[in-house]
Amino acid sequence: MSETDDGNEKRIEDLEIMAAHQAQMIEDLSEELQRASAAIERMQRNLRSLGDRFEALEDVAMPRPENTKPPHY
């Protein structure tokens, strides 16, 4: 009976260690996901800003032609 109890205690201890490692891994992954999400949001803001700047430069460099009738009308 003592061997069974020792074996069960060892198994329980191993499971507790495994659960502690998994909990730490989940916490680490959660933090990394938060950092990645913040980086993606920052890049999206930068991309929108660059797109706006590009459109502004494009409007200055290449103004849209006016919608006028050709001279032969």
C-alpha cells in the first residue's frame, strides 16, 4: 500500500508541476499576444497615416483634370 501511495503522490506532484508550467506558458503567451496586438495596431495607424500623406502628395503632384467640354463643342 505504501508503494501505491508513493506512486500516486509522485504522479500528483508531476501533474502539479506540469500544471504550473502550463499556467506560466499561458501567461507568457498572453503577454506576447498583447505586445503583438499593440504592434499591429501601431502599424495600422502608421499605414493609414502614410496612405493619407501619399494621397495628399499625389493630389499636389498630379492634380485631377477638370471636367470641361473639349474645345470643338
